[in-house]
Amino acid sequence: MTSTTKAPPLYPKSHILAASGVAALLSLALLVFPSREVEAKKTYLNLELDNGAEYAEQQDGLESAASLTRQSPFASTAVTDTSTSDESQAAQVAPPPESDPLHRIVSVENGDTLSTVFAKVGLSATTLHTVLNSSKEAKQLTRLKVGQALEFKLSADGQLESLHSKLSDLESIALTKSDNGFSFKRKLVKPEVQTSYSHGVIKSSLFLSAKRAGLSHSLTMDLANVFGYDIDFAMDIREGDEFELIYEKKVVDGKQVGTGNILSARFTNRGKTYTAVRYTNKQGNSSYYSANGESMRKAFIRTPVDFARISSRFSTGRRHPVLNKIRAHKGVDYAAPRGTPIKAAGDGRIVLAGRHGGYGNAVIIQHGQRYRTLYAHMNGFAKGIRSGGNVKQGQIIGYIGTTGLSTGPHLHYEFQVNGVHVDPLSQKLPMADPIASSEKARFMQLSKPLMAQMDKEKSTMLALNNQR
Ligand SMILES: [Zn+2]
């Protein structure tokens, strides 16, 4: 408690090293670390600035991965074949021979509206009106996407019998003529869940190696989160680090449409191997444990920012560019684009959320009796973050900015144990509880085969590589 009430920032914000490198780092960071919300392929761009060749080589995989999500919507039979139970309408939308004039497929083009699409198949404005007024849900037919396929079935006299459209690999909608207008139906496909194995060796970035191994961006984030208590993915990753995992793959008609949970994984970081197994306990709660049942979860996550870059290391003496004095820099700086979310390192109570002298917008969290973390120079606070409130580990508390004594957007992060500043990067973190002894046997029944399977997959893969 006492240390927060003392006079403001004895420590620094921006630093000589940072000052020289910050502009370059930030422009790099902007390319490399888009916000987490920005999924998809763009986030891979320029992750490997130091290796253009490797990047170019990845283009193909990237394209094919992207194309998964905009698969030909014409394959509507895929939906009907695998859809569950009460799909009596299914047969009606299976595409008849192409020559059938009563069956028309229109691909939505730029500028199309439902009205222009209807006109293309010779349907009147009156029909359109009837369709749109047939139900509340039918109105969502007006939300067309370029490339979306609308499949019409017409009666011999050219009247609308049914309309079917696939919105995604897992979802399609259908409109069918009924006694009193049209009935609307949404179909959700339940994908088959299979497991898949991937292995990769890091050459220059986790993301590129993961992509080379066939992992999506979100799966790679999941992998990083699983090991996020042991490995600082902003600082610790080295060339030659290795990962392997078994994960769930969602498949519809032989085609992968998404991924599920990581079931087990191994990550070798700087020669040390960490293991992880996903386990759902008897109460139905899932979390990750090491292969022998130790909890992966710890009281603190290593990096309070996702994949940010550190602009300077912990040190004890440094010229402060703003105060022009040597100050101990009792924290770690993570340079990242303005607006990058900052996460609470652990569960705790917010001692302060507000202006705090040279720290600018700062949050101080008390974790139990011994630990305290501080986050400075924030652009702003996350909703609901205020002094006296509680936070959960990983909860977003604010966003990176450059308020207070700071020369560029970064998070200044401090870690105190019993009121003494320590280097968060070198801290041995307190462990959470291991698996309950009553569930240990059940856990090992799951863990052992998964580890054995990874061993087997890996040796098969290595043997194949050696044959080439
Ligand atoms: Zn700092």
C-alpha cells in the first residue's frame, strides 16, 4: 500500500535506447502486431521482415487458407447431406442438372441488391415484396455479399418455389413456398470433429512457423496462450524453438472448416521443453496442465501485452530523456501501437486507476498480500476499470498510449514483491494448484496417450523427411 502513495514517478518512461529505436520499432510493430481483433490473413503480413524469401514462399499457403472461408457456395449438397435430423426441405435444394431452366443459380455481383437478383431470374417486384413480408427472418436475405450464391427453384410458370443460399460452410438459409406465402429456414451444419497433429521449428517468428505448419492465426494465439505463463512470447522466442500439438479440426464433407481446442502440446523454448494437456474435470471445467498434472495456470501471466515488442530491458541506471537524469528503470517497457490492449497480469484489486504524475494514465493492482503490478502511460482505461474494483487475470484494463513522461506509445510495466521492485522477466512465479489427487488417475489416462501420440507423429514425420 505504502508505495503507491509516495511521490510520483521516480522512474522513467522513455529512455535513450528507446528513443533511438522507438520510431523504427513502432513502425515495425504497427505492421507486425495488429490488434487481436483483426484476425485473418492480413495479420501475417511482414511478420518476417528479415526474410523476404520465406515470406514470399508463404503466399500460396496463405491464399489457400484464406480461400477456405469463401468456398464455393454451390456445393449446397454438402450442407444437406450432413445437416441434422428434421431437414425435410433438404432434398428440394439439391441442385438438379445444370440444364434445368427451372433451377437458377445467381452469384451476387458488386452493386446487386435482392431486387436486381430477382430481376435476373425473372421474378417480379411483387414476389420480392411477398418474400420480404413473409417473415421477419426473410429480411436477412437482403444482406447480400459479393460472391454469395443464391439458388432459385422456379415452377413451370416461372414462379418462385424455393430460394437457398449458403452463408458459410456451417450455415445456410432456405426459403420455401408454403400455403400462406413463404417459410424461412436456417440450417446449421454440425461439423465432424477430428484431431490433427502439427509440428514446427521456429526460424524467425512463431507466426510464420505456425503458418508453415498449417496453423491458423487463432490457433497460434491459443498455443501462445497455453504456454503464456511460462514463456514470454515477446521476449523469449529463439531460432530453433520447436512446437508440436494435437488439436481438434472441424470438418464438413472432408473439408476443414475450422479448428477447435488444442488437446495437447509441447513447446521447446531455449532448450527447455514445456508440455500441456487440456483436461476437463468432473465439474466440467477445462484447463491446461503439464503432462504430469501440474497446473499451467500461474498467479501471473508473463506478458501483459500480446506479442508486443520490448523497447528496453530492466536495468538499474539509464539517462532519462525527459528528465535528463539517470534513473533506475524499475520496470519493463513494451513498445506497441497505440490502442493495443493491456491485460491484468493476475487477479487482484485495483488500487489506482487514474492520472499518476509522470506515469500518465496508470493502473496499479494489488494481488494478495505480496504482489503489486503497475501499468503506465495508457491511452485510456477499459470499461469498468476504476479504483477499488476487482480484476481477473487477463482482463483488459486499458490501452497502450503515451501519456505522462513518455516519448512514444509503450506500456511501462512494474512488478513489486513485498514493496520491492523486481524484474518481472526474471521472477519465479507462484504456481496454481496441481490436478486434484482424486482426478490424477483419470488425467493420466488422457495425458499419456496424447504424449505418446505426439512422439509417434513426430518420429513418423522425421522419418518421412529423411527419405526425401
Ligand atoms: Zn519504462
